[in-house]
Amino acid sequence: MSDQPTDPNDRAGPGRDYLAVNRAWWDERAPLHAGPGSIYDLDAFRRRPDRLHSIESEEVGDVAGRTLLHLQCHIGTDTLSWATRGAIVTGIDFSPPALAVARGLAQELGLADRARFVESDVYGLPDRLDGEFDVVFASWGAIAWLPDVARWFRVAARFARPGGFVYLADGHPTAWIFNDDAATPGDLRVTYPYFTTDGPIAYVGPDISGSYAVPDAPTAHNDTHEWIHPIAWIVQAAIDAGLTVELLHEHTQIPWRMFPFLVGGDDGLYRLPDGMPSIPLSFSLRARKPAGWRGAGRR
Ligand SMILES: C[S@@+](CC[C@H](N)C(=O)[O-])C[C@H]1O[C@@H](n2cnc3c(N)ncnc32)[C@H](O)[C@@H]1O
């Protein structure tokens, strides 16, 4: 891709440390996400600790007895869902309050013997964690927080065992280019560039408080730095990390109300309204580390 910036880590905005800005946003929200009125609804999760959707369930498959590393695990609901299904899980996240919730849930659910949580920035993980895993997993709102998807995949590939795989399910970059406050499909406007060559896509001002999980919560840290990663860059990143892409799917469902007009289903997925021409809302990718893998990718 000729549009690929030469140094994506320089794209975090003038004078702004994207990690500190984003961590402040997440540190403030993690306790709110664990509290009353949040869509995470931890009381319901304690009664039935399995929050996985059909997309990742079917594409990751049976995890019983397998080791699974969950990148950007947030408050641990998905991580512990995999543990409920029999995986031995390690969740990592850069937000201490999120990990505190995750560790507490693991204790409460009797899963602490098969679930550990490590505080780390994704890019710094090779300095914080050893080992290799059968499955390296991330989903639903992960890579938009990182400026360089090629680097993200190099870290993910580092932690897959030869013969194991990296799995990522996330919002589709085509859907991210639109204004997410569109009340009807006709209100959609191309708002953000698909090829983010000159900075983060969203610097959200102090007028937008709360989050997708607690929209009405008053919050103080309301700035974020986020990036759109075009599908070709994502696939190329997996290839360049030395992985073999064996599955790439585009979906017209997504597990959160990305646009107000989406229609929620009993399966926890939101869909386009009947009659609307289709656009992809999410994608999923599974890429395997070759059994004979002997080091970093080609570039
Ligand atoms: C939308 S959440 C992931 C949600 C997850 N699928 C779930 O619902 O459990 C994104 C997570 O990424 C984490 N995060 C963002 N940037 C990060 C970074 N650079 N390193 C590690 N974690 C990061 C945030 O703390 C947050 O917990």
C-alpha cells in the first residue's frame, strides 16, 4: 500500500502521548463498566460466565485444555468466558483498574487457577511475558487503540506457538469511516479517512463523556486517539509477521450498537435494518503460525 506511513508511531498527534491519553480514558471507564447500568452487566455474567458471540465461538473453536492469550482483555469477561469453556487463559491490558475487576471476577467465579492477568501495553508485552500459546485472541474494539497494526501483529505472532494461531475479530474499517451518530442510514456521512496517513482519526473533545457501555456517565477524561486500519494493511500485517492467513470474513453484524439505527438480536449482535444496502460492520481473521516457524516475518 503506497499510503502506508513510514513511521506510524509518529502519528499520535503533536505533543500528545497517545498511550497516556488513552489509558486515562480507559482507567476512568473500567470501574464504570463494572458498575450498575453498564452493558457489561456483571451480575448476569456471574450467573452465566460466557459472553462469547457466535462469530468468535465458531471461528476459534474448541479451547478445552488449550492455552489462550487474550490481548486487551479489558475487565476480563471474554477472557473468563474462554476459561469457562476450559481454556487456560492469560489476559493482558494496560489498564490497572480493568485488571483489578478481571482478577476479582476470576476469584468469585472459581476460575483463578486457570486465569491470570498481566498489566502491559501491547507493544511492551515481549518484555513482560514469556511463553507461547495455542491461541492468541483479541476482539471487538482492540486494534483501533494502537497506531501501528503491523507492530500489533508482530507481538501477537511472537506469542503464538508454532502450529497455533492468532485470531482477531473487530469493527470493520469501512464502517469506522462514517459518523457514528447517524440516526438513520440516510444520515451516514463519510467523516474519517479510510487511509489514516496523517494522524489519529479521532480526537474527541470534552463534550463527549461516557462510553459505549455507559453512555450517560459523567466522565472527566474524554479525549482519545484512535486509528482506522484498512483491511489490506491488517492482512498484510499478518502476512509480514510470518503468519498464514487461513480465514478472513466480513460480517453484517457487530456486538455493539455502532450506529443508532442498528437492530439488536437475541444473539447479542446488532444488524443493519431490513432493506438497507449491505455494508460490512465487522471482520474476523484467523492466521496460523507455521509449524516450522523460525523467527520474525519477512519484513
Ligand atoms: C474495547 S476494550 C476490549 C473489549 C473486549 N473485547 C471486551 O469487551 O472485553 C479495549 C481494551 O483495550 C485496552 N487497551 C487500549 N490500548 C491498549 C494498549 N496500548 N495496550 C494494552 N491494552 C490497551 C483498554 O484498556 C481496553 O481494556
